[in-house]
Amino acid sequence: MNETSTSSEQNFFQKNKAKFGLGALVAYVLLLGLGTIGEIWEIEWILDLPLFRPPGKY
């Protein structure tokens, strides 16, 4: 039973590898754009998100 579930999981990821990669790329570009907009126009609510805080600032 365990071997078939592992095989089906691998088959699922092999079939959808391109979709996962594209989704990760789109998420990266959106976060990069959001951070850039926050820096350029100094939008505080964007800069205060935990993802964009400088290290050591809590």
C-alpha cells in the first residue's frame, strides 16, 4: 500500500512539475514587485509586513 501511494505521489508531481514551477515564479515576481513598490513610494504598511522587515527589526 505504501509503495503505491509513493508512486502515485511521484507521478502527480512529475505531471504537474511545470505548473508548480510557474506558480512559484509568479509568486516570486508578485512579492518582488510588492516590495519594490513599497520601497519606491515608501508605503509603510507594505514595509511593515514581516517579509519585508530588515533583520533585527521586530
